[in-house]
Amino acid sequence: MAMDYIERNYHLVQERMIEQMEESLKLGRELIDTELDAGWLNFVVKPILKAFYDYWTQHEARVGTLKQIEITLESGKELLLNGNSEEGLLRIVDKNFPIYLKYDQTTYQCDKKHKNYVELESITKKTFINYVRKVVAFLQVEEEVNDYGDLCRSAFKNKDYAKETLMKQLEYTDKSISLIEKDPSILSVPVGKRIIIKALRKGFEQTRKDFIKSINETYD
């Protein structure tokens, strides 16, 4: 069928997003372990925080992130199939963002009544919009591609454009973490706020390095 390339690209992006999710959850656990081992008083909170993180990873985080991946991909697909207009994007975002937000793991762990929550939600919405635009760029590739690397090179014709797109996404993540760093009281987790925030920041910096390295390898 004429539109088979959309399904092909959909599955390539889905596979890559799930892979990135698993890498992120694994890195988070490693970073929390490192932070816990760094402080001599952390033996008190270590079993509690590790149990909390493991439960969250296996249940809420994995399930929620998979749901977000599905919502983002389906939103991009719907937008592409209906003309890929700015009005269409805003309509789809208005319809699907509340569901995306419900499963967002950063806002989920935050106090909805906190003075900074509205700003955090706004950043999350911008993140979702950017993701949908990026998904459309991937889904509309009609050329023959064999893997995610081929798809990237077809969707973003040169390394500079690919990096620019990535940096926009990372900018939103950075803003979310900075907001939590500025006032940790927004977190509603029971213990270990300082440890979680340090792990978030280190995880972000490592992810940024890994993403840039991946783009360089894809285009070099």
C-alpha cells in the first residue's frame, strides 16, 4: 500500500524510544546507587529509596512512559494523515496532552498545588509539542530505510539540523530539572529528594553526551 512507509517508520521510532526508555531507567538506578554510596548517613534511607525506585521503575515509570510513547506516536501519525497543519497540531495537542501529562513521570512525582507546578506543566506541554513535530518528521520519510540510523539521516538531512532539533528537546528537559533544583519542595517523594535531584541532573548530563555522540556516529 502507498502509506506502508508510515507504519515502517512508526515501528522503527517506537523501537528506538523504548530502547531509550530502558537505558534511562537503568542509568537512573545506577546514579541513585552512586549517590547513596557517597554519603555515610545514606544507609538510613538507602533501603527505602531503592525499594521506592525499584517499585516505581517496574510499575509506574515503565507503564507510564510506554503510554507516553504510544500517545506521542499516535498524535504524530494523526497529524500527518490529516495534513500536518499548525491548526491540526494545536487541536491534537489540546486533545491528547491531558493524557500525556497524566503519564508524565516528572510531573507525577510533583505537588500539583506547588507554586511552580503550572510552569512545570507548561514546559511539559512544550516538550510534547516538540516530540509530536519530531515524530511527524520521522513518519513522513518515504525513502527506503533499513534502520533507525537511516531514518534519522532521511528525516534530518544534515548533522547540524539533527543537533538543533535534539538541543531544543534537551533544553526543555534542562528547564524542568532546573525548576525542581531551584525549589525541591515541589517533589512529593517520601524520602531522598536531594539524592533524586542530583541523580536527575547527572542523568541529564550523561544523556546529553550520549545523544550527541549518537548523532555524530549517525552522520559521520
